[in-house]
Amino acid sequence: MATEKKEFQTEVQDLLHLMIHSLYSNKEIFLRELISNAADALDKRRFLSLSDAKLLPENTQLKIDLSVNSTNKTLVVEDNGIGMNKEDLVSCLGTIARSGTKHFVQSLKDSDKSSVDLIGQFGVGFYSAFMVANKVEVLSRKAGEETGYLWSSDGTGSYEISDMPKQDVGTKITLYLKDGEDFQEFTTEWGVESIVRKYSEFVSYGIYLHHEPTKNDKGEMETKEPTRLNDKQALWRQSANEIKEEQYKEFYSTVAHEGGEPLAWKHSHAEGSQEFWTLTYIPSKAPFNIWQNDRINGLKLYVKKVFIMDDCKDLLPPWLRFVRGVVDSEDLPLNVSREILQSNKIITTIRKRVIKDVLDKLAEIKSKDREKYEAWWKELGMVLKEGFYMNWEHLDELKKLTLFKSTKSADKFTSLEEYVKNMPADQKEIYYLIGENKDSIAASPILEAYKNKNYEVLLLSDPIDEFMMNSLQEFDGKKFHDVSRGDVDFEKTEEEKKAEEASKTEYKDLCTDLQKTLDATIKEVRVSSRLKDSPCCLVTDEAAMSRHMERMMSAMGQSVTKSKRILEINPNHPICKMLKEKIAKKESLEDWPKALYGQAVLAEGSQLENPGEYVQAINKLLTAQLH
């Protein structure tokens, strides 16, 4: 048996060092690569046998066999695929980054026979074996030939190749594993099994783990039957018409790991220039880690049924991070390690499809089962609202999916379509009010004029709402109007306009005196046209940051300069009338300015900066009434 020693045909030392130490972030990837290569070889044999039946005798079971020897620290990956002859071993294993698979695909394209299912594209996956092995041997016999060959290398710059008898067609790769705890799991059956079930569970061909002999109760050595490690079907690759609801729900528990049932799912298959499968689930409950900084997106990425990664952020925007499921691509280009996706049009296409599937499914549920959708909205609506921030592509869909509490829907939700449909004929804008919580907003005196006009006001209390409304500018031609900002912009009769002007003149002196007393905290005091029952309220200048946003920014550690507010007084309220009379009589306002301001702060749900001062003012005013 003649043995030839050959040098690798590239700057192998630098390249192997790169692959062993830098290319892969996870050493266990090597087994995924070897199994993927074995699946390629099986595909090639099956495909070529269609034109040459002798290459695959009847009743041949195409499969992949694995075995470990914990004593000798070896791991064997064997397949009965197409196999390699001497020229193939030199060409494919002796030259780094020249892939037999890639060459094979190109030859098929040249002959217009590109329907075969192949995984490898770069020809370096095999060399990941040297991350864990001091030496690798490849014994192979090509289908249709009688001679076998042995290729071996320690990965340091050269390899040896020799004739070696092999009874069966295919390739047997033996890894002589390195010493150390980092490599110990690869010499155990449980370690190998866990890696296969993680990465290669859905490979089309059977993967069998052959067990080491063990002693039975009688002290005799016996060997168990091989265990198949990939007996599950890739559900997403099956026709949706053939899958039962129970199967979808069972698979959800596999990809979600959160228990419970999904709200809904969408199963899609795209064909054409780009072929891929998606099976996405919308949870009915918020995932436990949805608000954590290290939260994960829920999509698993596969390429030709081989697992690539969890948490594929390129396929989902953050505002859909609750989605769970699988994406499987036939022709997704990856880098040589298959761990980092390249930015390309395929990723963009898949991402658009996933987003569309999810938004369409939510719209369908909202339309067909409103009660079910409202229950889901309570769980995850706040996450979906994040989609309004820095996202202009899907605003129209999100506007139709968003639900609100309002002054007319205390116990239920209203949508923007419903809001606009129910607007009185004289209402020109969509009104909203943002605050700390729904109850305090609903009781705000700012709403009094709107209720009196029978205008519905949306009540927003989620932390994300301030950011959402910066992007939510209009709906169905109607602009959004924050009722806590600026002045009221109702269409008024001539009589109403005259009454307002008269009130401004009549209360001018009171406004001036209140402004002098409260000048440190108040920008302006003016007569209100929005109050009906309350004596006063605080509003924000049109150009200023809202008080709610100021509090949020402060809570996030941001330095915020508080803007002065506007105090509006109700000219028809008995307290304001009494104070106007005091001014006319040249009497002191005493502690009424502090009392009015404190009442306005509390009425909007804010906290007093000096509660003691407010209490003292109220006590003095109450005590005065006793005399």
C-alpha cells in the first residue's frame, strides 16, 4: 500500500489557524458541519442514481452513523453517500475553500439540473474538525468504483493519502480528539446526542448513534441497538393542509418553551427565485423575559433543515420580539461559519414576509374575534406600540391594530376606525390625553369641555405612549390633538366668542395677581374655555415638553429642565368669582394661589413638590371659615 504525502494547496497554516481559533465561536459546530457534509453526500448519491441506477442498489438505506470511543477518545461520523476517490480527496480536502459541493452545484446549473438539495457551499466546514481533533482520518470509497482511499492529516500543513480497502460505498471520518475538559463532551454518547438533537434534528436522513458495549447484570458485554437521533419531522416543510391543529400546538411548545397555547400561527411557503418556509406563532401571553435587556427574539433559523441559530434578530424588528417560530431557507447565503448572516436581499425578503404574516394574522383576529384580540392586546399591545418609533414602513398597519381606552369606552377598547366613525360632524381632530394611569387621566378637569361637547378623548397611560404619539400624526385624514397642550380649538358661536372675550377682560386683574404669586412655577395664568366644573387646571405650552415626558426622562437618568406650565382658571366657578371680588376690593388673596395650584397638580395625577406647603395653605383657608 503506497502512501503519498502532500502539502495543502493554499497558505494552509494561516487558514487552518483562522478556522480553528477564530472562524467558529462554538466548538460543537464541527459536528453540525460534518453531518451536513454527510447529508450532501447522501443527496448526491440519491440524485445521481436517478440517471445511473447501479449507483444505488435497491433497498439501500441512506443514513449517517455516529459512534464514540471514550477510552480511545475518538468520534466517528460515517455515511453511505456518494463517496470520494483519490482525485476527489486531493481536490476537495487537499485544497482549502474549494468545495466539492459548490463545484457539484455549478455543474448541475451548467446542465440545468439544479433541483438537488445541498447544504454546503464553501468547502471549509470539514476543517472545523481540527478545532477538536489532533488528527482526522477520512476513509472513502466512491459509488461505482472498487478502490477505497485513506486521507489523514494533523492539520499542520500537510496530509497523507493511501489506498485502503473499504467494503461499503461512502465516507468514514474518524476524529482523534484533543485532551482537556473542553473536548470531553465529544467523547460521550450523551454529549454527541445533545449536539445532534440541537443542530441536525430535522436532517432528512436517519442519524444513528451506535453505543459502546457495556456489561449486563451477568457481567457479560453487550451492545444496545443504535438509537436514531432525528426521528422528528420538519413540520414547517409539510403542507399546511396535511397538518392538524394539535400538531401545530405541540410544535409551539417545542419552539416557545413557555407553556400555554398560542393565540394564532401562520404557515407559509415562498417559491420562485427565493424559496423559504416560515412557521410563526403569536403567543397568547407575554413571554416572561419580554422586558429584559437580554431578551431574545423568538425565531429559529434553519438552512435546508439544519439548525443555524436561535434569536435571529435580522428576521424580526424589536417590536415583534414576542413572535416565536421557525424560518428555513433553501438558498440563504451565510458566511463560511454559517453563524453570521450576510446583509442581502434574501434576508430582507424573508423579514418582510414574516412581518406581513404576523400583522395580517393580528388584523384577522381583531376583525373576527374582538374579545380574543382585546385580551391579547392587554398582554402585548404595549410591545406592538414600539413599532411606531423609528418605523415608517408599517405605520398604516399598526394604526389599524392599535386599541385605546377613551372617555366613552371605560371598560372596553376602541380602535381608530371606530373613533373616527363615531365622531360628531363638527369634530375635526382626534383628541387624546397622556398621563400616569387611566383613572387619573379619566378624572382630569382638562376633559370637561370635551365631555360637554360629546367629543371622545383617547386616554393613554402606557410609558411608550409619549413616543408613539410623536409618530402618530394622523389617521384617515384627521390630525391628532393633545388636549393638554395649547388652547382649546373648538368651533364657537359668536355668543361664545363674545363671552370668552368678556371673561378675559373681567378676570385680567385676578390673572395678573395669581401670576405674580406663582411666577416661580407658572408661565402664564389665563381664563379657560375648557373647564366646566373645576376651578382650575394645568396645561402645557404648545412647544414645551409634556410633564409626563419630563418625568419619564428623569426616571431614565436624563437631565431635564422642567418647563413652566400654564394655569387656566374657570370664570364660572364660585371660587374664581370669589377671588375676582377680592381683587376688586383690594383684598389679599391669602393662600388661595397656593391652594389653586396644588389642586391643579393633584387633579392631573402629579405629585406636589412641597406637599406640606399645600396642606398648610388648605388648613389656613379652612380655619378662616370657622370665624
